[in-house]
Amino acid sequence: MLTQALEDGRKLTDAALERLLPAANVRPTSIHQAMRHSVFAGGKRIRPILCMEAGRAIAGDLPAGIEELGAALEMLHTYSLIHDDLPALDNDDLRRGRPTCHKVYGEAIAILAGDALQTQAYEVLSKLRCSAEARVKIIEEIARGTGTVNGMIGGQVVDLEAERTKPDAETLEYIHRSKTAALITASVVTGGLFASADAKQVESLRSFGQAIGLAFQIVDDILDVTQTSEQLGKTAGKDVASEKATYPALFGLEESRKRALALLEDAYQGVQNLGARGEMLKNLARFLIERES
């Protein structure tokens, strides 16, 4: 059941991305090829799938058109990866098992490809097939989750500033909750908003997203030091080499695993009031904690 949901969600997202992104032969072709190079590099589509399953949990069935919201979230996630990989930030040559965007197209086009994906995402969000009120709330939620105050960009800034220092636990949690968990939380919450979730349901989804988002990044930190580059599809050990702030560096592997499992329990509690409709979200949460890449 989980395997089928993951596969169906990936296919639905990919079809929406194919439809919504400019074709590779549309002028200027270089930017569209670069955007597609990174978007269609074989990602798991975790954020769109969480979004769609949150919508299903609220509505009881998959809401029509929610895959376009998922596609916009994937565009935003991919834009952040393109920029993270640039020499000025993480300086990585490998992403999702293939050369990073700037290695193939050069830094200038890679920067613009990231910019273009962000712009395209908001165009898609402006046309979502839901009520105008829900559309505005969705755009607000995503803009906040990707912004500078407790959002993705703010987390990236603090992450850069913390390199080659030994941050305390509070700073480390701020980095992870902002850089990674905020967009994951926005993915879950906006899926609920698309499906007309009430205020109580939104807070349940937010609690779930915040817990699983932080746990997801803790597991990423663990995998960075326990898996190979081939298994991860990106350069293993980069965080250690660059002395980045990570949970294993601060707490050790065993304590990091315990913290991820405790957050999994928090995620379960977050959607407990959804009853049977929340079971797939719980299954997805466990999958994210137990994954090996």
C-alpha cells in the first residue's frame, strides 16, 4: 500500500511537472534545459507526496488538481538544491546521482535556473484549482516556509555562518527546522488547506510536519556519515569535510537515532485525531525515518 502510494504520487507529480514546465525546446532553450535537468533528475518527490496524502487525509480522497500544488513544491525544492550546490554555498558536483546543474550548464545559468523555478512555482500556485481564500493561504504558507524568518533561506544563512564552529543544540535545531523542516511542514499544511481543512486539522498537520521535517534532516545527517555517495546519489561525507553543524557531530549517531525516533512518535501524535485517514501519513513518516538514501 505504501509502495503503491509512493509510486502513484511520483508519477502524478512527474506528469504535472512535465505539463507545467516550459519544454526544453522553448526559447531560450538553455534555461529550460537546465531547469529540466535538475527537476527530472530522479527525486523521490517526498514533498509533493506528503502534500497529496495530507489532502487525501482531510478530504477522504485525492482532491482534483492537488498534484499541481505538489509540482510547485517540487519546483521550489529543486530551486533550493540548485542554489545549495553552487560553489558559493555547498560546492557540490553530484546531486541525485548526476552532475549538478552548474557543472553541466555553468554557474550563471544554474543561478537563473533556480530563480526561474521559484518564479514558475508561484505562477502555478496563483492558478491552483481551489477557493481564492485557500489559494492565498497556501501562497502565504509556502512563502513563509521558504523565507528568512524561520524559513528555508534563513536556515541556509545560519548554516553557512555556523560552519567551522561548534554550535549549541538550539542553533542546530534552528538550522534544521528552518532549512529543511519548514518546507516539509508547508507541504503538509498546504495539502490540507487545498482540501479545505479546518483550523484544528491545519494545526494537526502542522504538528506532524514539524516533527517529521526535523526527523527527516536528522536522518539525512546520519546517512551522510554512514552511506556511500553511490547509495545517496550525492557526495557522502560533505558535511563532515566542511565541518557543518549536524546532529551526529554534536550528539553522536546513537543519540541522533533516538531523537529521530522520538520525533516519529511526535508525528504520530500530531495526526492521531485524523483517525484512520491519518494512517498513510504515519506510514510515510516511518518510511522517511527508516530510509537508507
